[in-house]
Amino acid sequence: MTATGDQRARYPSLAGKRVLVTGGASGIGEGLVEAFVGQGARVLFCDIADDVARAVVARLAPGAAHAPLYRRCDLTDIEAVRALVAEADTALGGLDILINNASNDDRHALADVTPAYWDDRMAVNLRHLFFAAQAAVPPMRRAGGGVTLNFGSISWHLGLTEMPLYQTAKAAIEGMTRALARDLGRDNIRVAAIVPGNVQTPRQERWYSPEGEAEIVAAQCLDGRIQPADVAALVLFLASDDARMCTAHAYFIDAGWR
């Protein structure tokens, strides 16, 4: 069964926490923003889809303890990433939690990869996570600690086709997560990775026919499609004080897809 509404876990430690979510306008990111707002956190999220992002704010603001804030940010621009973290620090009154969610899994053939496309895909899927985490360290230190959660992917664990650069970036994220967790642990900053399976979002439905979706479910240990709310449930736990000793590892939410 799927937990809904007041059946979902509440984390008192997340109330009032200052949270930055990248790529929060749709899909998994929208689910994350909604989940943190529902916990009473102060949330700022970024994206480049302005109209969609503003619709998220309009939907979540009524009745929220703290209405979410939206800022447009091109995450391939590292100075813009640094400015985003600084603005979150100012607008939220600090920064406790960074969710490095944004990425792009456009399919690409190995033979078509050029050096320029390599650089672009690393900028889109890997580089900004590091620099956002780096920029978040000072405000987290001021707060006495914090949490950075980096989104990886099941894709490289399975060796899926037509996305070699995406999988390269996502594999690197897990190594980067372990390195950051080691370097920042004595500052009480936890760093972990989230590894989603095939989450049912409008974007993912672009890539799969009904037959393809059935094949994915057949390869899972559990029936059903993973929803953004399922991913958010794991993220909330890892961001909360209940997970205070969880760091440096990758946590899967994939229904046992193998």
C-alpha cells in the first residue's frame, strides 16, 4: 500500500529547516519541494522552467507554514550556482539542507559524443553538484551542521543503453559523495547519495512505451511504478535528525530493479 496524506511520516526536526532544492519545478524535484513544504521547512528551489515553477509556488503556498520561493538559475553557470546558494542563505536566513537533484538524461549515441558535448553533459549532470555543495559549506558550518543529498541514478548500476555520458556523471556523483562526506563529517555535515530507479514522471514516460514500462516492472522485485512521493519519503528521512548517523553512502529507491 502507498502512504498518503496524514499517513506519511512527520519529522519535527525538519520544521523550520532552510532547504535548497535544485531542479524543483517538475518530476522528482517538484515532489521534493512539496514534501519539504509539507514538513514546515523553509524551501527555495531553482529551475529554468519559469512558468511551471511559478505554478508550483502557487499550488503549494496556500496553507503552507512557509511558502516556497523560486529562483531561476542556469546550473551550468558556476557563478550563478554560487549566487544561488548565497541568495538561499540570505532569503531563508541560513542553509541547513542542500538537495542536488537537477540533471538531464537525454539519450545519446556513443559515436555522436564530441568533446564539446562531453563538457556540456558534465556541466549539466555533475559539475554543479560539487560547486553547490562547496558553496553550502560556510552557511552549514555557521548553523552547526547540515545535510547535502546528491542524486545519482540506477542507470549506471544496470548499464543501460544510449546514455554513456549520463551514466559516467552519475557514477562520479557517488564517488564525490563519499569524498565530501569524509572531508565534511567533522563539521557535522552529512553527505549522502540518493539512487532512484525508474520513477514515473512525465519526462520518463517520454522514453518508454507501455511495453517498456511493463518490462521495467517485471525486472523489479516489487510490482508498481515508483512515484516522486516515494523518493521524497527517503529524502525526508535522510535529511532529518533521525538519520543523524547516515552519511557517505548511496541509498536506493528502485523497487529492487535488477
